[in-house]
Amino acid sequence: MTGVSVVTWTRACATADLVENRPLGVVVDEVAVCLVRTGGELFAVHDECTHEAVPLSEGEVDDGVIECWRHGSCFDLRTGAVLNLPAIRPVAVYPVREAADDVLVDVHHA
């Protein structure tokens, strides 16, 4: 079948490694990923602010939003949308799920 998208799940970390509202930076298939558990949901975004090459995993999380510590740009964890300047481009969002005791991410379908 052509045009069928296959999800490629790769283990990112153990579920026990995630703490509510505390971002975790990991590398999945050579891609920097920021994982966040907040409000009972799990999110995975590219671990780099689109304004400057700063890891988002070093930022703060509040109400489904991650803030870059360097200049204060905020991104929606669900959509990757940039919510304020100085960033003007969204951050990539990756499919993420839990399976048994593992967090799985697909960095090939951003």
C-alpha cells in the first residue's frame, strides 16, 4: 500500500523517569526530545527552542505550556504552537505513548 504512514515507536525512557510538570530531555534515534507529563497527559516536543538553540527541557511547565528559560518564549505542548515572542516558529511535536513501564516516541512523524 502506498501512502500509508507507519508509526515507528522507540523507547525514550522508563515511565518512572517522568515527574509531573518537570521536563525531561532525552535523545531518541539521534533526535533531541523533551518529554513532559502534566495534567495527566504525556507530551513530546523537539528539545530546542525555535528562537535560539536552547533546550526546552531546561524550562518551566505550566498548564500545558512549556517556557524557554532563556528569553521566555512559550510553546503549546499539544500543538507546538508558539505563544509569544521572541520565537516566531512552532516547535515540532512527536507522537508519544506509554506501554507497560516505558515511554515510546515516534520522532519520524513530527
